[in-house]
Amino acid sequence: EMRQLALVAHNHMKPAMKQFIETYSEILKKFRITGTQTTMKMCKSMWGEDDPAIHYGLTCTSGPLGGDAQIAALMCMEDLGGIIFFVDPLSAHPHQADIDSLLRLANCGNVIVCPNPASASSMMHTLRCALLKGERARGMIPSFFETLESPAVEEYKHQQAVALANVIKGNSPSAPAPQAAEPPKEVGKSVSFGTEKSVSFGEPAPVEEEKKKKEVAAISQTTIDRALMGQSMMFSDERLQALLAVESDDDSDDDEEDGSSDEEAPTAKVSKGLFGIKTSSTKKSRGRMGLKKLGKSVRNMMISK
């Protein structure tokens, strides 16, 4: 006895299925027809349910309710020889997983599948020829008489046998590849990002900060510098030069009058530094009287400004 032939159609393809059944009724009646609920009702309404010449197969539920899964089960039970499944390619289906499972199992079992009316019409000519040949039809439609399988199944079974043998021996079926050890992280190395500056980890303060500290110390090493640091922005270069020149002349006059020719008048140099204007004195310091006069002059100029 031949295995069942399944007829399935999505909602938008049911009119095409009805026309197909009407066209090839004489061939389809020779097979045990199975299918989803709506398609089976369509066949019984056209052929009748009481005709003893017609043998119906299993009536499955609707596709979204498990009908496609029931047809796949018939295939696994080796009672399905072919599937005529008119698929709607332009609609989403809530049971898409069942549809994929049915088509995948059909490929695994090497079962005849016709997914559209054109392939189904061509298949009908093959089935007609097979019915005319009778017993010799086995070679034309072998899936209706015996269990077949995809060529890929043999390799899959071999892999399963190897995995089972490894488990029985106590070995892992798929041991993970050993991971390469991470290189030790170096501490205290500088990281360069393509610029002149670099970021260091675990090292002393950068050299630039030391230089700034030395510059600040050089600026504030004398009493005159400490007095001018907070007020450097209030004087222009010309006024500060004039102030220093006047104080230098006054100090030299006082030295001549007092007879203190042994002490040399220091010279002051003005240069732009960290705070706008920086003064640096010579090694010899002024006397206390000169410092007082200079401080008095600075205060007077601040008041006048």
C-alpha cells in the first residue's frame, strides 16, 4: 500500500488549491489524501464522504494550531510519501516555525515536495505515469513505498556515533580549545598617543611641573620680585622700566652722598615670564634704604593710577 499524500495551502492560496483539486481529481483519488482541516473539508465537499472508492487519510488540525506539525509527525512515522504545499510567500505566518520544520524534515527524509501550483502540476504527470505502470511505479515515486534519507544524514549519523563513543570512554565530545595566556601587564611604562606629551603610570611627576616650580622660585627669590608679582598686570613695560631707572638713579645719588662707594648699584633686567613681567636681579642685593624707597615709589604709582 502506498503512503499518504498531503495537501496543504495557506489562506491566500486556497482558491488555487481548489482549482488544482478539481483539475486533477482523478489522479488524487487514487491516493490516501491527508491534510489540514480546511483542505480536507474542501476535498470531501467535492468528492463526497461516502464513496467507498476513495480512502481518506488523517484529517489534521489547522496549520497555526499544529496541523503542519501533525503532518511532519506522519513523515517521521514513515507514513507520508509526498507533500503538495501551496505556500503564500507574501504573508507572515504565526506558525512559521512549524512550516520550516515540515519542509526541513521533508528534505531530511527525501520526500517529494511541491511548494507551488507549477511544480504540483508537473508532479501530477509523474503520478499518472506511475499509476499506469502499477508495480513498476516504485522506481518513479520511491518515497511512497520506502523510507529514504538525504545524503547528509549519513555524515550526521557518523558524527553522532563518534560523539557517543567519546562520552562512553569518558572523553568530552567537544573539548574547548586551550586559550592563549595573556601577556603580563607592564607597570610604569609611558603610553604615547602620537603627540609630544605622554601619559605615565607609576612614575614621579612630569619634568614640566618641576620646571614650572623652578621658574616660580626664581621669580619670588627676592623681596622686589615678591612685591611685583601681584601687581605686574597693573604696570606696562614702559612704566616699570621708568620706575626702575628712577630708583636706580636715586640709589646711586644716595650712595655718593653717604660715601658708600664700595657698594655697587645692582642692575635690574625685565623679561616676560609666567606672570606677564618677571624681574631678575644681580647677585649683589640692595641695601635696606634702597628697598624702602623702591617700595614707597611703587605704592605712590599704584595710588596715582
